Amino acid sequence: MPDDFQYTLENICDCNPQISNDASQTFKLGFIRDYQSTEYSLQNLLDATSYFVNTNSGGTPSWAKYPNPLPYRAEYWGPSCYAVQRIYKGSTTEMYYGTKDLQSDEYSFNVMGYSGKFYFTDPFNITVVSDKHFKVSRLTFQDIPDELWKPISGPNAGATCNHWMMEYSPWKAYNKYPQALRGFMLVAEDNTTFTFGNDEYWKDAVEYSISEASAPGQAVTGRQAEQDYWVANSWYLSSIRFPDGRVIDYEYQRGENIRTLFTSEFYFGIKQNNPGCLAADASYTVNSNTTSSKITSPVYLKRISGELLEANFSWSNTDEENALNHDAGAAFRWKKLDEISVKDYQGQQYKWRFSYYPLSKWSQRLFLQSAEKLTWNNISVGEKYSMLYDSALTLPNYNANQNDHWGFWNGVPSGTAVGYTNEQLDVKRSAVLANTRAGILKRLTFPTGGYNEFIFEQNTYGKRVKLQRDQGVELTGTNKNAGGLRIRSVLAYEPTADKSTTTEYFYVDGYTPTLTPAQIAQLPSSGVLNQYSYIYQWDQITTNMYTYPTCTQNVKINITSNQPMNPAMDDAHLGYSTVIEKYGDGSYKKMVFTNHDNGHPDDPPLGGINTFQSPYNKFSSRSIERGKLQSEEIYSNTNKLLSSTETEYTAIPMYGSTDQKSYIPRFTLNLLDATAQASGTVPYTVIPVSYILSNQFKEYTYFYKPAKVVTKIFDQATNNYLLNTQTIQYSQYWPSVITQTNSEGKVVKQINKYSWDIGGNTFMMSRLSNDYPATVVEKINTIKENSTAEEMITSAFLDEYYKNPNSDYAKPLIERKYSLALTNPVPLASLSPSVANDLPFWTPGPWQKDNRYVKEIELPKYDKYFNPVVTYSRDGLINNIIKGYRDLRVIAGINMNGTASDLLAVTSFEHQDIINVTEGIGETQRIPDADQWILEGSLISTEAFTGAVSFSGRVRCKNSFRDGTLYVTARSNGAAPSLEKYDAATFSYLPSNISPIIVSEYAGWKKYQFDISTTQSFIWAVNSNGNIMDDVIAGPRYVAPHYYTMYGYKDGLLTHITDGKLRRTFYEYDAIGRLKLIRDKDSNVVKVFDYQFQAPGHGNAIWNSTNVKRCKPCSLNPTYITAIEQRKDIDVNPQSSTYQQVRWVDIGANSSCADISAWQNTATPLRCRRIYGNKNTGEQEQEQIDVNPCSSTYNQLRWIVVGVNPAACPCNYCTGPDQKCIDGVCSEGVKVYTGTFGYDPRTHMYNCYYVYQFGDGSVSAVQSEWQYQICSIE
């Protein structure tokens, strides 16, 4: 839309011309009148650029400017206020269909790990801002889907007609909503094309929204606002077209409408008592905690399909019970993903199933509990991921109005800002860790049983940007909390080795490894708050933007929304300049990132209409520069610097810009507006109460890339270091010269030349420049012994591109690859420039180039995906790749000398079930590994030489030939196969009289060779003669069989490679598809793969804790232990000198190590154990001494019972009815009650009988006793 408008209204008179009511009549000028009986001359309605409304119902017209957004189309209204005639203002485009511009000028995107923004600098030109090079174009417009909600009521006729026009409904005018963009197309630098939105109408890849007619407690709640539009606001990825022509399609399905609630307030007061205005200090206040909402028509991914796979997505309603459905006249439904069913080109069919925690236990929030891979028959394959979350606090209801400044839950009710000062709101809306952390991920468990545990902490900052954002930062004095969380530590546990590693993170300045956690917490935070302050009340802000009525002057404004407006922040609300990553052994890495406080503040705005300073002024943001790694230092656990890297960056302008920091000029217009009808004025007159803040600023479009990288490696003994300095120059967006200078001053350089650097100015080079700009055509490596020496070439490489034989507009192909033939380095200045030509593919005319370039490889043949399948090497060897399964897998390779041959066909009789996505029906098809053969017989699944199946019968080559060789592998114990000629006229087979020779034999299989040389071409077939055969190869004659290599697969994984002598190599994988073993032909293990943690970039030991513990050995004699428990640690850093060595760490006293005495027998003779006056018990005792020098009883003596010896120690102390000498030992009996003799009512006691029962089965005489309880007879 233009930024400025003007209008002229002339010759409006009180005359009586005629205006036809013919509905087909069209006017160039758009005027609206509310009463049909007043008639005016069409000639007197002169051209203008705005609409006006007649505020006088009959009689002399009174024209006033129409207050709604400037329309391009409007209506001629009949007496009942229904549209009877359309009045157009000039010509319009579909972009502005309706009464306002529905196309946004700014969009963001995220695709395949890359993100950015793009802007419409006019309706058709787009500028992209991203760290990755993309081109963006828009698709056309389309109607809003018919299934979206339509208005359910219309206006009343008559007196309310003016009001209806003021609240204009586009649906009532056109019986349809304005059109919206179908989507966008993004093209990456390798020509991968991403389409977002509806490239096909049926994909439903566009999400729409509309404001809700929301008023709590009123019946209109839960339906769309009559005066608003369904607007497209999200376009989902609908297709990817790769450079090789393959396409992946994404389809979506539209779900039930959902609702987004928000709370807002607005307060204003008249400060001045002007005549006819409201009283001084009178106020109009919208009720606090007013809940509004937006209705969204969401779409959910339904299907992904392409030549690689088909995936179908199953969704169901979550059935949440929360405030999002309260007071709604219609039900809103959210969905959860239940299952993904996958069929891929490798023949695999499997599912991923997702489970969630119960809504009732998680505050009606949806938390993913697990993701598990299943077979097609719902059997688990053991690949399952599980998630655990922080459940210490119960999350609040939606719109609980308990948020901090940044929108995170803090548990403090602060829904309204009315009545609070900014200082009070600063307290109520501060960050609270326990609340912010509620529901955060705590543990992720992997299929191997290993897991990651996460600990989060509150964000902090010690600096904030100044009010003038181009002036850097200011200190806060103390560390302050900010909304959101940062990672504190990550524990990774690996169950196979039973070890774990913990990585800690600190966000401070001044860290050293000797500091305690409490001391680290006191260090200054490196966080920078990307906002000066948050202000809610604007008592002193005034505006006089309007001159009528005067009541609008000196207005008190309070911004009381739950979140303050903040257009100044276009990146994260907080960023850290320094981050410490600490490893398990105490070594650490210090990283410094670009930020506001180290040279990357915002730039000033270009201009603005403000008379005051504000934290919400929009400056020219340099956010594209912030968050880049500026330096990295690695320290040992003794705080010695091991290495450092410092990076400087440069701005690379958008191509064609004259400014290094290229930009497009933009402006903000932030308007808070409320209207109130003043008493005594006509209906259209309103009081505009407005706070206007506007800035023109630079929206930067440059790239910010490394220009210089300085690396130092330190010697720990001398503190000397090796220095390497890398500088990078760019051509457009890509590195053109990369220079490395070492400590001795030697300079090594790589020069990259792109299509625009190559002479010739050809159509093909233009294709590379436009669609494949990152393609390096020529690479030159040079060296200089010192800065003043001559630059010498050490090597150079050139790729000659030619037009694609399929189409001039398809991807250009490399036909020849060259290298510079050098025996010694030559001067760079001696190299002749390369010049391209536009010759078709595979022509004898090479490019102009330096005569020292020699051809290394020729690539005369590509498959349909532009992958080379025939290669001519420099030594004359021809390498042929044979691909199967729709050209998606290599099934054979042939190396040979001589000339190329088109006679190359192989089969192992394997097949796969592949999705038939070409016809779009999604069914599976069983296809063979190769399509050059016709089978007449049976596949055998019980026995095979390679793969899973073999064949019995005839296999016939589709193509005829007269000169070649056929190889067949067949069982040794069966008949030899025979070669036959096929007669296509009679559909019969004739003997060839060509006998085979056996060229190799292995494991019960023989390889037969048929040499064919005839004067006439025939279609040849091999008959197994009742035997089982496998691996049939047709190729040029005289190619030795050992030049052939066959490849076999299962579930998409390479399982074996077979050479021409039937020798095989086998590959085995673990449960999650990682290569585990390589075996030779005799199943001997050739190589074992073990997966460990990624090694760090230093040689310090990294000690991983295990669950193995022990009692600490005694230092005086390690044969004995102490009372201290130790834990076993293992060094897991392969670069460490103590790799896989063990250390034991004290972890404190433990009860398991409490008894550390080491008692040994002395030479003193055994003795009898005596008690009760030196009487024998029948037991013997042994004297012992404690020999553990770390024991508290060291060298002390003790006697212990070692056995019973009645002969040496006869039992002689047993007395009383409860004891008896049994086998020489005095044993005590067990008391057993047998009855009750009587009861004494005076003492309330019972007389009980009992006996003693002994271990030999005997009992004592009957005894009796008195007791207060009933005798417990057993």
C-alpha cells in the first residue's frame, strides 16, 4: 500500500441529478450514501481517493470522510441496508480484494534447520533476510475455504443502517470473504525448492484465523466477529523438489476450530475540561481482565509421499477440559498425534506410536510420554523413547494472569495493571524459578536404556541495553532474574559401559575451576537484557495529533495489557555474552558470543515522530550480528589454557547493494486507540484517543559471516603456542579465497571460482549462477613460503559442465574433471583463465583452459537423478554402476578396460515392496531388483547364495545382443544351467550349443561362464534345468569375472558384498541400525564397531563415574581396608594419556565399610568355653588378633567359639528345668503353655501349666505359674 494519500471533493451541490439503481452500473468514484431518495448527478461526483458518507438522512447532504480503512471496493446500499450495487474505485487486483490490504508485508520461515524473514518491498518484489541464501516468490491468490465459518446474523434495516456501514462486513457485501495468498516458494542455493501453502488446492496447507466476537457471558462468545476477515496466517510445507528431480509431497487435513485466548485492558482519562467536553479527570475504563480471543482453523499433517516413502499420520481429539471452551457457543477441539505409519522404498513397513500423560494429572496440558517403533502388526521392535517432566507444581488454568514480564508463569496474580505503579508491577511480574520450571523436560530415555537428564535454572542478567539502544548497555549493579530457563547441566548415562558424564554450564564473567558453586553464583552474570525497562503506565504522554474535537488533547493513557507492547525487541529478550561449559574432570571451555555489550548494539533509527524517549522506540536492529561465537578458549582442570580461537566477522551486502550493510527502509506505527461517543454529536463523530509512536528504521539484509579466525595451540611446558590465522574473502555470499598463515609465516591459500568467475558468459554458466550459485567450478591451491615470496600453485582442479541432455533448463552436468599436472609448484600468475562453452552434453569440444590441465575422469552417463553411473578414469579403466530398485540402490559394479558397453544387466532375483506413489494411489508394488530380465519360473525362499531368494526356471534378458558374456551362479549338486536363444515369433526357446565353463566355486555354489559371439543378435535366456540359480550377470565379452561386484540389502541396509570369485563380506547391525560387525566369507570377524561418547577436542582426562564401589584400601597395608567408601571412575577421553584407566574416588564413610577389623588365629591352643562359675558349655574357643593396621582394634586379642567338643569340654553347668545337655552342649528349651489350672478372683491372676521343649524332641516336667493374662495354650 502507498504511504501517503490525498483527496479532493468539489462541486458537491444541493441539486437533483438522477442516479440509476441498475445493479450493473459501475462508478469510477466510490461514494456511499445511506438514504436512497436523495439523488445527485453522476457528473458532480468527481474523482477522489477516499470514500465519504452522507451523515444527513434526507435533504441537504452532509458529506464526511469515511472513518474505516481505505477501501478499494464498496457497496451501493438499498433501503434495507443490503448491497444492491457494487461501486468500484478504479481497477483493483486480487491482492486487495475487500476493504483493506489483507497481505502482510513481513513473513518468517523455518525449513530444514534454516530460518529467516522476507519482506514485500512492493506487491511483487521480495527481499530475504537469512544466514542462508534463499530466493522467494509468491503463489497466486485463492478463495477462503468454503467450510470456514460464515456470519450467522445480519444487520437490522432502517435506523441502524449507518451503524451497519460503519461496522462493514465484507461477507455481507460479497457473500464471500476476501481472497488470501495460496503460499510461497523458497529456492535454496542448491536449487532445492520448498513450497509452502497450497501448490495443489486439495493439500489444505494453509491455516486461517479470524477475531472472535468475544464478550464473557454473552451469547456471541465462541463465534467469529462479523466485521473481521478470515486471514491466512500460516503456510505449511507442501512439497520439496530436490535438484535431482525427486519430489516429496505433504498433505494436510483441516481440523475443528481452536481458540487462542488473551487478556487485555485499556484505560484513558480526559485531563482537560474544555467547553462541551467531559469533566476534567473523567475516565473511561474497559473492565480489567477482559478476555478476548482469536479463532483459528488449524490444519494437521495427513500424509507425506514420494519416491522414498509414504507416511500417514493419525490424529485424535485431546478432549481437554479447560477455560478455552468456557463461555463458548461452539465447541473447540485440539488434536494429538497418535501414530505415524510408514512404508518406504526399502520395503520396510513400520509405525511410530505416541503416548501421552493423562490430561487430568497434568493440568489439562498435553505432555508426550513415549514414542515407540512398532512393526506393521503392532509388535514392538525395542526402539522406544520415553520422557519425564518436572511435576513439582501443578500448572494453572489458561489465562490465570500469573505471568512475569516475559509471559512465563510466576504464580503471582497480576491480571490488571490498573491501580498499580510500574514499580509495583515490577515486583508482581518478576520471574519465579519453581513456577517457570513446571512441566519442563527432566529426562529423555533412549532405546538402548541410556538417558539424558536435564537440570534448568532461571535466566539472569547483569546488564541491560540503554534507553538509547545505539549507546550500548548499562550495569544493573546486581544480578537480576529474567523470564525463562537456561540449561544448568546435562547428565548422559550409557548403560553398556555403565558410565555417565555430566556437563555443566555457567553464564558468568570471571569463572575459574577453583570456585565453589556458591562463589560462582555470586559472579556477575553475562546476560544482557534486550530491553531498557517495561512500562505499563503512561501518565505524562500526550498527543495532539487531532484538532477536532479539542476534547482529545492532553489525554492520560494507561497501557494495561497483561504483556506490555514491545516492538523494539525483534530477537530474544535476553542473550549471554559468556558461557562456560565444564566437563566431568574439571576442565572447561569458555565461549564468548557477540552481544550488545561487546560491539554489537543497535543502530539509530532513520527518523521518528516522537517528542520523548521511550523503551519502545524502534531502532535499526543488528540482531543478525548477535549470538555469533566470537572466541573459544579450552582450559585444563588446573586452569591452564590449552587452545584458543578468535573469530572476526564481516558484513556481506545483499547482492547489488552499494551499502556494505545493505538494508530496506521500514517504519513502525504503533497506535493505541479507543473511541467513545460524545454527547450531542452526530453518530459518526467519535473521540479518537490515541498514543502514536512511529520510527523509520533500517531492516538490515546483509549476511554476517566469518572473515578472520585466529587459532592458538599452547605448549603446557613453555606456554609457547602454535599460531594459525585464517582469513576468508567472499564472492557474493560464498567463500572465494581462504588463506591460512602459520606461526612461521607460511601462507596456504584456497581460491574458489564460481560460475560468474569463469569466462564465456554462457547460458549454462548463467544457469549455475541463478539456480546453483554455491557450485565451485574451479579450485586452486597455492603456497607462499613467506609474505613476500611469490605465490605458487600446488594443485588445481576444474569441472567442465555441459547442458543437461534432458533439458537446457535442467541441472547442468559435469562431463569431465581435470587436475593440474605438476611436478613442482608453478607461479599462480602463469595459470591461464578457464573459459566455458555452451556445447551439448558429451561433445568433443572441451572448454578453453590452461594446457597443463589433464583429464582425470570422464562422466559420460548419469541416471535419472543426475548421479554418474559410468566413469572413465585417467588410466583407461571404466567403472560401471548398475542401479536397481527404481535407480535407488547400487546392486552391482563392473570395472573393465577398453571401451564402454551398453550390455550391462544383473539380477539376484531379489525384490522389495515399494510404495506406488507415482500414480498417487499409495499402494505397494513388488518390484525386482532390476528390470532388464523376464522370469519364467519360481522364486525359492528356502535357499539362496546372496540375499533372501534364488530362482528355478528360465531367466530371459529383455535386450538382444550378439557379443558378450553371461555369468550364472548355481548350486554345485544340481544340473548345470544351459544357454538358450529365444524366438519371439514362436515364443519358444532354442538351444544355443554354447557350453559353460566353471570359473569359481564356493560353499556349494558354482559360477558358470557363457561366452557369446554370433553374427546375429539374439535374445538370450538361461535355463536352470531344475537346479537353483542366483546372481545372473550379462556384460561385455572378455571381462574377467573378478571385475564384477554384487551388493545385497535387507531392510534398506547393506548386508553383503560378493566379488567375482564368489567371496563375500557380510555386514551386521545392532537393533537401531548401527553397523556392528564385518565378517569375511568364512564368517570370521574382520572388524568390530563400538560406539562411545564423542571425544572432546583436548587431551585432558574425562573421568566418568560408574556404579562400582569399594572400601578404600589401608595405606599402611593395602591388603586391608578402611571405613571410607570409594567410587570407581574411568577416563573416557581417547585423546587422554590415561584413556580407559581407572581411578578410585573417596565418597565418605559408609556402613558397608564399618567393620574393617582383620582377625587372625594365634598359636595359642584351643580352650573350653566356661560360664556360671567356671562350668563347661561343651564349646571350644580360639584366640585371635586384629592385624589391620588401619583398624581401631589393631593388635588387640579376642576369643571366639569355633565348635562343640563334648569329649574335651564335657557339659557340666546345665541346671534348672529350662536347660538340658544335648550332645555335650547345654541347650535352652522353648517355653510352651499347655493349660490353665485355675483363676483367683481376688488377685485376678491365672494359674498356667507349661513345659520346656528341647531340640532333641524331649520336654521337661510340667511346671506352673501365676500370671495376669489368660494362659496362651499352644
